[in-house]
Amino acid sequence: MRLGQTHNLRTWLLHLVFFYREKVFRKLVPIMTVLAIYAIVIVYIDAYSNRFEKLEMMNLGQFHLIFSFILGIIISFRVNTTYARWWEGRVLWGNIVNNCRNLGMKFDNFAGLQNHTHFFDCLRILPTVIKLHLRKDHKGITQELNSIGIIYEVEHPVVYLTNRMYGVINELRNQDKIRFEQYMAMDMHLVNLIDMTGGCERIANTPVPAAFAFFVKQALLFYSLIFPFGWVDKFGYFIIPMILMMVYVLLGLEILSEELENPFGTDDNDLPLDSLTNTIANNVISIAERKI
């Protein structure tokens, strides 16, 4: 077994054994506790009275099976929709990585990054500023801008930095220090960076409609509440761990879907933007120092 496969297996086993440490499980503990008490009450009443005899004759278990099929379609649509947002964010940030590297290499060969420190500084902090802009971390943006000598607030820091970079390459073009083809080669990457930022902003600023998310939660709650009445006559007290497992899986998927709606945050399941931005900055520095 390969080293990477061994590490993945170990990680999977740790998550399986210490599932109670997971954030999703901790979030679900209150509602799982309430539903467990609810199931115990239903089982107790059914065991010592005939209050649910008519409901058992109605065979609610069959209705529950039909409803579970409908619920499966709803949850699948919900998970697929939010995962598509996460995946699109991943693709956009992959393009940001590529464009920053290509722009750094081209500028260094055309004009020299160390000869134009302002362009170098803007490119080095640009990915971090994009990350902070998506997280609406205005204090962090100010600190990054201050680190390269910009001491005032700007309305859109990404556009501002890109515009400053445009100013550098435009000045080089006017002074005939770079050819038109070289200018256009760098212009392509700057345009792509603005487009990628706009795509990330669309994901971050247009969440899934709240009414749809609330509807899914209602359906899950109704599903959980009717479950004991349909199967208590067949499973008895075993209905309690069954309902807990269903709640953990179904509501856990809903919580994960909420986290994936905005993949640019700091949750465990969000994109590793801190690592990506550090990698880009280090790559740009290495390019300037001719270490790549």
C-alpha cells in the first residue's frame, strides 16, 4: 500500500472512530437529543397503551417509504447545487493561480520584477487581497495595502491593484521598453484575473435562496417526526438509534450543504485559500529571485 493511501486510510479511520469530535456532529447534538426523547416517548406510549393502534392499521410505513424517495430527490438537488458552487470556486481559484504565475514569469522576462518593485509588490499580495475581499475582511485588506505603501482605503482593492499594475505595463509600453505583443500577453492575464475575481464575487454574494434551504429543513423535520409512527410496531425501542442515524446523515448533509454554499470562508470544508495564496506569493518571489 502506498504512503498516500495509508495516510488517507488512517485519516478516514480517525474520522470514523472520533466522529463525536466533528463539527457537524456537535451541531446536531441538540436536535438529536430532542428527537431521541421524542422517539422514546412514542415507543413507551405504544408499548403500554393502544393509542397508536389506528395509526398502525393505516400502515404509515408505506407512506414513509414513498416520502423518503421524494426527500432523496430534494436532498440530492440541494447537495448537487451547493457542491457545484464549491467546484466552480475551486476552478476559478485554479485559474487565479495559473494567471498569477504566468503573469509573473512574463513580466520578469519582459521587464524584470526586481526592476519594478511596485508591480512585483502588487502581484505578490493580489491573491491575498482577493481572498480577504471575498471574506469581507476590510482590516486585513488595509494591512496588506499598507505593507506596500498604500495607506488609504479603496472601494474595490482588487480592481485598484490591477489598475496600478496596468499603469506599470502601460508606462513601459509608452516608453518602448516592451513590445506591443508583450503588452498584450500580460494584458490577457490581468483581464483573466479580473474575470476570475468577478466569478468568485458572484458565488460569494448570491447565496442559495433562503426559502429553498428552509423548505429542505422542514421536509427533513417532517420526515423525522413521522418515522416512529410508521415503524414502531415492527422495531420497538430499536427505533431510537434508527432515527438518530437518519437525523445525523440527512441533517448532516444539509449542514454540509450550507458550508459549501460559500467556499471562500474559513470552515474545514471550504477551499484552502490560505495555502493557495501563500503558494502564489512564494512562487512570485521565487520567479523574481530567479529560483524557478
